[in-house]
Amino acid sequence: MKTKLFSYNQLDTFIHRLSGLTKLLCFILLTSAVMLTYDIRVNIVIMILSMILMRISRIRFSQIKIMLIYVMIFLVTNFILTYLFAPMYGTQIYGTRHDLFVIAGNYVVTKEQLFYQITKFSKYLSVIPLGMIFIFTTNPSEFASSLNAVGVSYRVCTSLSLTLRYFPDVTRDYTTISLAQQARGLEMTSKAKFADRAKSVAGILVPLILTTIDRIDLISNAMDLRGFGKNRKRTWYARRPFKGSDNACIAICILILLVTLYIRFFINGGYFYNPFVQ
Amino acid sequence: MTETVISFKHFGFQYYSQAEPTLHDINLEIHKGEKILIAGPSGSGKSTLGHCMNGLIPFAYRGTMTGTLTVNGLETKSASLFELSQKIGTVLQDSDGQFIGLSVAEDIAFALENDCVPQDEMKVRVKKMAELVDIATHLGNNPHELSGGQKQRVSLAGVMVDDVDILLFDEPLANLDPKTGEVAIELIDEICKLEKTVIIIEHRLEDVLHCPIDRLVLLSDGRIIADDTPDNVLAMNTLVPHGIREPLYVSACRFAGVPITSEIRPASLETLDLSACHDKLQAWYQANAKKESETKKQPLLEASDICFSYDGVRQVLDHVDMTVYEGEMMALVGKNGAGKSTLAKVITGFLKPDAGTVTMNGEDLSRYTISERAEFVGIVLQNPNQMISKAMIYDEIALGLRIRKVPEDEVQKRVEKVMEICGLRPFKSWPISALSYGQKKRVTIASILVLNPKILILDEPTAGQDYRHYSEIMKFLETLNENGQTIILITHDMHLMLEYTERAVVLCDSVKLADQKAYEVLCDNDLSSRANLKETSLFTLAKKAAIEDPLGFVECFIRCEREMR
């Protein structure tokens, strides 16, 4: 079963209609809001918001399943390791100590530690869906055109969207080459020793690079022949003009950021939200 | 006299990287509205000639030019690539590799984008162009999702949108199956009627001649050998000596002793004057017809009741059976997406079938790993660059054995033997980068053969090869086959099927449609069109000449051809 990782899916929803630049800016603004505070209330609000947005953009669960699995593995490992290395960090931050139960020796579970770790967990969970929305709803060419509009060189923008566009082709080449080399005896499974596997990877990379160079050669000729680089500027077929809705979205996100900053400096009085000291 | 749009005068070109000039003393005039075919074997300089016209030479490929070349009165030496690209539009071979946009509309618009055309105007022009080439209903699609013929339309639209007057097609048929190729040639013919000048660079003569052309320019070793109407060039009998295959029906007429003159109009079966050759064809057939005796062969590999699906929804293989007999050379044919490659991958173990078994000499192969299975069935990919990972030929061939920890003295013995068989002995200590495409192909075949597989599968072994290289590769495979190697060829090439394979398995829409003699497939119009092939012109000729058993005529031709090789 082949799932397309990192691929834009063509739908017509409110989110899809927004300019790629808007989505990038909103992503950065909301991520900053989450990163600049350590407040579970902010995280939960943004998490709910991102779930709603995901719903609106009609991203199917099957599309993000594999990504989600990896993310969850990472988060759970992170959760456990954080506890193992610093079981008392929560009490240090919040300055109080409420023991819940003892696991073994020094490993005591405190309310503070639990709260600290859950907040951290919710931080990731609120930001990751936003990233997924950006990847799945942004047409690479349209995104390239909006980057160009804010002053990035169009050569850079075009190569960016071409890279995204060629990603599936190169993946396909990789699979073909890898299978053909395995047939000749290259061992790619975990049975092989690390050194052997490193060698096997080289056996796949050389042909992969060669075929990719062939591709680049062909596409650059095709682009030259159709006048790429003729002028200092270019126009974009996929360009979406900035609309009222784009401005509105950015304004809302700026507002959210300002509110969280207000909470940080005037309500929490610091980076951490501390419910243990009233 | 019509206006001259392209004019070469004593033109020559030499790449900086080469010791010898590629083009010598070219004198050629192309007039407005003409449709010209430039034919020549690989290395004859025909692609170089094309690159000179569209400006890739000297802008992308450096070298020294002598003489003059003007395009619409503009000397190419002093023009820029962009000026030229507005006069000559180039459709490169392999439309897959040249799509820039993510959607059809965007791809068509690329030239306009670079020209800074405002978006509103761009949308109007793209739509108009898409309607012209009949692709307007697919504007939102990803070009890669389209069929081969539709892809051609998109690349054509992308070039024509710039309002060019001259269109250059660089090997437009190279990766197309016969049926799609026919459609592409018809499309080019329609374009030509819009008062465009059309230049086609191609070596598949019979396919291009499907629609009339004005002039045929034959190039060999960088010189123009012939420049005349197709009728006259065919009558000159210079094609075959220069490595270009003439249409099969013309060869058949020659076999029968019909003198090929321009008066009998040999450029197309439709214009061919049959009254001149009817009697001789009949007589030749009567003299040569005989039935070949059938020899019964032992089944070697049996794939039975194979089902496979990539996504669990669409069946790519739907209860397919296939038997491969010991020592045969067979063809696996069918249009793109019919499941040919998937079947090959199931046989080699790259993919696990959802149902069904693959057995060899009665032994189930499913318990072997991919690499163990390679000792039963070896596969050679279409693009040799996808297989080569070592710098030296010897190391590349030895790779499979060395990984299997075969002792070095035995490795040497086996590699040398395979090199001998593959004619690579003289290149023993050469780096692979110094080899030609055909030689690289041999290296990849050798690197698989060294593992002694019982069956060798080749995916499009001759794709993009001219007649000379094609014959070279096929002769080599034939020798292997005569030495007892069982070979399966996955192919679109009708000549190859017809002349080299005994049997063809036709896959269509995930089921097996036929399993019969290769020439029978190509004489069955319905069957061959479902497999995206065409009825062979030999069969059409035989019917036209009222030969009572046209199938027998085709068989007879193939036999005579084989004897002459």
C-alpha cells in the first residue's frame, strides 16, 4: 500500500483557498504563541483550533496515519525520557511539592511533574496538526508564487516547487533501484551488519544519483527551451491574490499571539503558568 | 517559391568535449509550412542538428560552429536562446521528464509565466490552447496521471502557447507504444495543417510515415546522405545500409523481387501501387510457404492464478496464469498499466501476490527471499543507469557473486565467462562511464547472467535504440537463447515481438487476453488494438495483395528474415 507522504491534496475548502503565504505566516504566529508561553490553557485553545481547522480542510485520517504514528512514538519516548532524566523538574519550576505515588527509590510522581509534562505534551500536539494542515493544503506552485511575492528570488521559489514536484519520482526510482539491488544480493534488512548495510546503501545511492542527474539535465533543458530565466521577473499561473480572508486570518493569528503574550507578561508574570501557587 | 525559415549553409559543429566534429558541411533549407523528417541512426548527429536549431547549441552545449545557420533570418550565433525559443518550439522526447507544472494548466502556462504575461491573459490563452489540442477537460489534472497520448498533447500545448511558427519534435515516438505513437503522429499532422513548419527527428520511419511528410532528410556520420521526398529516398535503397529500418511492407516487396522505384509510391501502403507488385508477392509466397513443425517444450515456470493489488481496491492482476517453457524467448505485451511490470515483479519476488503461486519445475518459489530468488529469475531494468553502482565493468559484474561470498578465484572464472558471452572481454578493465548505452545494457545483462538465473526477464531491452543497436542487442539475446537461456521480454516493440519471439502473452486491464504466436497477435486487429499495438503492415499488405492466407504470408516473411540474419 502506497501512501503519499508530504503531498498536496487538491480540494476546494476555505483553508485550501487561502494563500500559501497566509498559511505559512499563521503557522509561524501560532507556533510562536505556543512556544513563547508554557501555559496549558493556551495550548488547549490552539489545539482545539487546529483540530477544527483540520476538520475544515477535510484531511482524512488515512492520510496522516503514518505520520501520526511516528509523532506519537516520538512523543511517548520523549515523555518517558523527560521523566527518567529529571523526575523532580516540575517541583523545581513550580516551587511546591505534592507527591502522588512512588515508583521506586527517588522516582516519585508529583502533581507538579505530571502537570509540567502534560503541558509539554500538549504543546507538541497543538503545533503538529498545524504543520500537517500547511503541508496538505498548500499547492507548492502557489506557495512558491507567494514566497516570490514577498521578495524571495523566483529562481529559488521555482526550484523549491520543482523539488516538491519531483519528490514522488525520486521515491519511485529509489524503490525500483533498491529492489533490483536486493535481487543481486544486497542485504537491506536488519539481518545485515551495520557496515554491510552502509555499503548496501551506497549501492543504491550511486544509481539513484545518476538517474536523478539525468532527470535534472532533462528538466533544465526543457525549462531553458521554454524561456526560463528570460526576465528578471516572472508571473505565476497558480498565484492567488491576497484576499480579505487572508488578511482576516493573519489578523486573528496576530491577535492570538498578542493575547498569549499578555497572559505571559501580565497574568502569569513569567514563562510558566503556575496553578499551584495562588 | 515559399519563404525559407531555416537555412544551414556549409554548417559544421564540434563539441568541445569531442575530438571530431559531429556535423560536417550541412546544407539544408526548410521552407515555411513544410513537414520534414530527419532520420538517422544514433550518433549520426540528428539530435545535434536539432539542438543547433532550437538554440541549446551553443547555449547549453558548448562547441565550435562553422558556416552559418539562420532561423527566420536570425543568425543563431548572435541570437539568444530566448529569442530562438520564441521562433522554434521544441517537444523533447520523454514527455514525463519535462513536465514542470503540477497541473496541466500550469504546465502549459510555463512559457507565458516566463514571459511575464499577466495572469488573466494567461488563463485565457492557456484555455484556448488546451481546446486546440483537445485537453481542456483535464486542465486541473496532474500531467503524470494522464495517458501517453494526453501527455503528448500537454507538452505540445506547452510549446505552442508561445505562438511559435516552427515546431521541432525530438524523437516523439521514443517512449510510446505503437498505438499511442500513431495518435501522436496524427496529432502532429493536424498541427502542421495550422500553417506551422514541422520538423520531426526520429528513426522509426514506418511509424512516422503513417501520415504524409514532405521531405525525408537522411543523416549519417554527421553528413546529409539524402534529402528528397520519402518515395524517392525509399527508392534509393540507402536506408538499411545506414542503419535505418525501412517499412516492413517495403522489405517484403524487396524479398519478393519487386523493384522499389518512386513510381510505385512506396512511402505509404495507401499510395503503394499494388498492381506492380501483386504477381511477384504471390509468386514469392507460393515458392516459400511451408508450415513450421511444432516442437513441444517443457514448462519451466508456472505462475498460476495470480492476483495482485497495490491499494486493495483496484486489481492490477486478476487471476492471471502464465507458463514459461524451457529454452524459449517469449514476449509479455500489453499497454501501460495493464500489469506487465507487476507480473514480472511478482515472478521475481519483488512483490508478494495476494493470491496464487509461482512455481519453477514444480517447486514453490515463495519461500525464497528476493536475493535467493535471483538465482532462479533475474530481471534487467529498462534504464541501465538504475542498475550500475560500480565504476569498473569487472566489479559491476562481480558484485552479485562477491556479496554471495563466492571465492574470488571462482568469481573471476564466472565473470570472465559471462564477459566472453556478452562480448565485453575487450573492455575488461574499462570504466563503465566510457561505454555507450548499448554496451552499458550488456553490462547490466551480464551482471544478472553471472548469477546463472534459469529465466532472464528484460524490461524494454531496446527502448530508444536505433536499428543498428537494436539488432546488436537482439542478436546477442538470440545467441543467449540458442545456448539454452530462457528469456522473457516485456516490450511494446512490434518488430521485436514479430521477429524474435515465438510466443506472446497479452495482458489487458489486469487479465490475460491471449497467449499465442506473436505474429498472430499482430495480425488480429482487435486483439492488437486492445493491447495498444497495431496490426502489422505485412498483414495489411498481404490482404491488399489478396494472398489467400495472409497469416501464412507474415510467417513466411519472418522465416525468410531470420534466415537472412
